[in-house]
Amino acid sequence: MTTAREIMTTGARCASVDDTVTQAARMMRDLGVGALPICGEDNRLAGMITDRDIVLNCVAEGMDTTTVRVQDYAGGEVVTIGADDDIQEALATMARAGVRRLPVIDGHDLVGMISQADIAKNLPEEHAGRLVEAISEAPSTD
């Protein structure tokens, strides 16, 4: 059984709940990512913000990205996967929630991120196509 911990991208960085949308966008650019976990003062996962959230929910609405905080545009409930959960569980969670990225947690600590591509690269070829199809058919939330 392959676990999320074995295939995740380590070193995930968080935006702070008090960061502006501009700061989060710059962090995404600098890290080469399209989503950032948001951590609260207690360093616990408080949400996620995606490049899509920024464009559709902030920029398109004419909001000032230099003053609006990421917590105002983060998605709803955060869907996560446990570090020791197997990749089939990660796949099922992504499909059910309609997300393409999952924060990986160990207890309450963020230890990495797992993406649709991470799972596809680690599944047998015949399963990878079904993964992409299942996640793509789910209503998108990110």
C-alpha cells in the first residue's frame, strides 16, 4: 500500500490568515503553485486559497487585492488526507470533494501537499486514466 506520505510534495508553505491576497498571489508565483494552505495563529490549517479563488472571487469582483485578506476568499471547509492514508483513499477524497490538491496532515500538522498528478504518477497506468476522469467529472471546488 502506497501512502500519501510517500508521494506527497513536502515543505508545503502556508499563507497566514492575515496575509493579503496580493501576498498570497506572490507566494504562489514564487513557489510555482496554484493553491496555498492557509494557517491560523496556532499554525493549524484554517483554509485553502487557489489562483482560481483569487481571479474569480476577488479580481473579477474589483476588490483591492492589497487590502483584502486571504481568509475572506479562502474556500469553505478544508478537505485533507492523513499522511498514512493510502493513495486510493486520497483518490476517493479528491473525487468526492471535487478537488485536485489535498493538504496532507499528520495529527494537526501540515506535512505536505498531494496533487492529482502525484497520485497519477504513482498508480499503475491503467488506473491513472480513471483517476483523472473521476476527479474531472466531479464538480470543481478549487
